[in-house]
Amino acid sequence: MAASRRLALMRQVLHQWLPPAILLTSLLVVWEVLVRLFDVPVWLLPAPSRVGQTFVESLPILGGHVVATLRVTALGAGLALVTGIGLALALDAVPLIRRAVYPLLVVSQTVPIVAIAPLLVIGLGFGLLPKVLVVALVTFFPITVSLAGGLRDADRDMVRLFQAMDASYWQTLRLLRWPAALPSFFRGLRIAVTYSVIAAVIAEWIGAEAGLGVYIARSLRAFRTDQVFVAALVTSLLTLILFALLVVLERRLLAWKGTE
């Protein structure tokens, strides 16, 4: 019985991950062949093999930059999480706040972060705070909107039942609407996590002493395109790891939905 379950799990994993793995491998092979065939300069477009070699050689240096980027990401995402939850609850509890603030939230997302980040650096210096604020500004919107939408989409009949039982707003929120909003909330968190590492790299690129953004800026000035690809690879890996951890957490916290 256990063997059949393992076999079924292996088939599921292969069915899900084999096609993208084959496509990615094919693209890398084509990339390698074209670079070698046309003798493309390394500073213009390095071959995947060169990127891999540079990745191994850069591991001792990358460690400190990765730690710096993860610290900015964690602090910024944590600030966005607290702010997003608080703002979503305020939007849900007070209709006047929702009507006044929600349009401004949408407008705030039309301002490019590359325009905001330099202003924060000028005003707050090259320390940790402006970079944390950049990450928070990028990631709080999907958290706020997804949670506010999830709270509003709670089952209307169940809400009326709670009202008929004379439940308070906070009792209804804790026992009904918050659990119902968790799936939507985690969808927003997945989007926020995807943006968080990229936002941290952009903030570091504009002004910092360490981090993947600094590593990219220095590599560009030295025409080390292979190192830029390495930084992009590491950024993608960090994003995928954080995304996977969030998915695991979501499945554990929402395991009760499987029993419905």
C-alpha cells in the first residue's frame, strides 16, 4: 500500500514538473549552442556554462550579499504584513475609510518604485530603513486587497445567522469571516512574496553597502555580465524558496478545508 502511494506521488511530481524541466533544459541547450556557434562575447551574453562556473566561483562572495538581501526582504515583508492586515481590517470595519482610502491605494500602485526609492534614499540615507520601506510599499498592496476582499466575500447566509444570534462584529470576524478569508489572504501573500525579493534588490541597487542589488551594480560597472546572470539566478532561487515555504505553511494552516 505504501509503495503504491509513493508511486502515485512520483507520477504526480513527474506530471507536474517534468514538462517545465524539459523546456528549461532545452532552452539552456539552445542558448549554449547559439553562444558558442556565433562566438558571442562574454560581456554581451555569457553561455549557461560560464554562468554556472561564475556561480560556483562567486559563492564565497554571494553569501554576505544574500544575507543582506534576505534581511531587507524579511523586515520589509513583515512590515507590509502588519500594515496590510491592519489596513484591511480598517477598510472592512469602517465603510467611510474604505471609500476614502481604497482609491488612493490603487493610485499608489501606479507610481513606479524606481521613482520612489531614490527619494527615500535621499531623505533617509543609505541605511536599512529606506530599503525596508521600499519592500513594504511594493508588497503591502496585494496583502491588503486580498484580505479585504476575502473578508467581504464571506458567506452572506452565515453572516446573517451570526447576526441573528446577536454575535458582535469581532466575534463574527474571529469565528467566521477571518477563517473564510484565509485562502484569499494567502493568495495575496504569494504575490507579495514574489515581489519582495525583487523589491529588495531594486532598493539595494539604488543605494546600499551590501546585497544582491549592490552585487549587480558592481558587476555592471565592471562589464561582468556573467555575474549579473548569477545574481538574477540567485534572486529567482530565493523567491522560489520563499514561495515554497509559504505554500507549505498555507497547506498546514488550511488543512481543515480538505475535510469540508
